[in-house]
Amino acid sequence: MLKETAERLSSGKKIILVHGNADVDAVGSAYALAKCFPPADICAPGGTDRVSKLVSEKMSMNILSEFDPSEYDLVVTVDTSSPDQFLPGNAEVPEGSVIIDHHTPTGKWDKMHFLCDDSRVSCAELVYDIIRTAGVEMPRDAALALLGGMLTDSGHFQYADSRLMRTFAEILEIYKIDMDEAMTLTRADQSMSERVAVMKGIGRSTFDRVGDMIVAVSYGKSYESAMCKALMGCGADVAFAASQREGGFRLSGRASQEAVRRGIHLGEIMKGIGSETDTDGGGHGGAAGMSGTGDAEAMLHICMKRTMDEFREIKKRTGSEFP
């Protein structure tokens, strides 16, 4: 599949799409592909997150907000588990498009050229494999962008595995990138609006527990990932945060490494809820997301209930609680 994907990317003009509120892994992966398989443009029809905006400015990336399909020979999507992650009418993904992803498959990319490895921590690793398979010489800035994706999707190595660490070290060595340069790329101070949103969110949070296992949820207007991080810092083993947006909702979830080791898999939890509620959910063991039409607070309640059920199963299976 790597070779076939590389061959498909090697000809024609391409538009590379990233999911709504695109993170650094999505934007970095798209940038590396655009640099290595020209001509290509990048489009984020649902916008990018705060850190991605910072990275794109630092690297002078040109990211479109809309595109005309008639101007391109091939549509490519990266780091996007489902077409539902594009708002209706924002991006049409025609049959035969190339899909490159690392999330648990949702079954919603039928009739596409679908390259997915959900064992990879980041999509950037998979993109690096494609570029190596093609034998293309990757520019240094594209390599740096991939490092940014690996850093952020691994939680700055908190969720990394040995493969990601080896790939990261290889890129550092080959492209003569210092570690501080990679770290600085994705470093961003919290804005005042984010700090205020997080403080308010902590005040609105609720939690429940099974023994020593705690799940916390909070509702706000934005900054879902930052809220999850704050709840984890306050002691939650699993955290969910959601916001209501234009008749729909967006929800993020995070779990500690200890919770993942004990059996929590947020990607599976959200995929299951998504299939039951006709929304789009999925991700990894320790980080996942969900979006769609519905009530954000109701979805948080479902996530909490489902996680509590998982906690009870863990306690029943192991006869113990988290240390």
C-alpha cells in the first residue's frame, strides 16, 4: 500500500485536505506531502487549532480555507478518520481519493484508496514512510513539520512508542535538526482567552469515580483539549470536554497512560458512541474526539456513563483499582 500510495501521489495536481480544527499532526503531514509531491495545495476547510496557526505562521505555510475541485486532479486527505470531520458542504471527497490516516477505521471511507495504520502514534510517521518509499528527497522544513506532528500527537513523547522514537531520532540525524528547534516549533504560550476559558471550565466541571478511578467532564465554548489537560492535571484519570458549535458539538477526550494500560481506549469508546448516535467519533487509547449534530452536554453525559462502565469492568476483571 505504501508503494501504491506513493505512485498515486507522484502525478497530477493535488489538493490535500485536513480535518476541522486541524492539529499540528494534520497540518505538518499535509505540508510534507505538498513539498514532496508537487504540485499540491493544502486546504483546511474547517480551520486549524491555535498551535497549528502558530506553526503555519512560523513556517510560512500557505493554507487555503476553500478550494475549487475542478482545478485539481486528485484529492488527498490526511489525519482524518471520517468525511464527517468536514462540515457539510465544506469539502467534497470524490470516489477514488487518497486517504492517509492513523486512527481506528470508521468504515466511512469506502471506495477510496485508504492507507491506514492505527498502530502509529502519529500520521506524520506514516507520511514519512510514504516519502521514503517514493525515494523523494524531503526538504528540511518538511522534515521539521513532521517532527512537530510527532511531538504533539505523542503528547511530547508521553504517549510515544519505540517506533515513533526511532523515526524521530532518524529525522533529527538525517536533516541535522536540533532538539530545541523541534520543541520550539510547537511551543505556544496560553492566550488570556484560553486561560479564562480553562478556569471557567474547571468551575463547571463534574466528576464521578469507581474506587480510585476518576472521570471528569466539563462544558465550555472552546479550548476543549486545554480543558481536558487541566482536568487531568487536577487528578482525573479520564477527562472529556465539549462545546456547542453552530447546531453541532465538538468533544475531546484524554486518558492517562495508566488508564490506557489498565484497558481504557478512548478511541473505541467514542467510536461506539458515534455509531450509536450517528455522530463521528474515534481516535487512540489516550486521546480521541467526537463531533456531529447534537447536544454537547448530553454527549458528555454519555461519555461519562460509558467510561464508568469501563471502570467497573476493569475493577471486576483485575480485582483492583488504580494505584
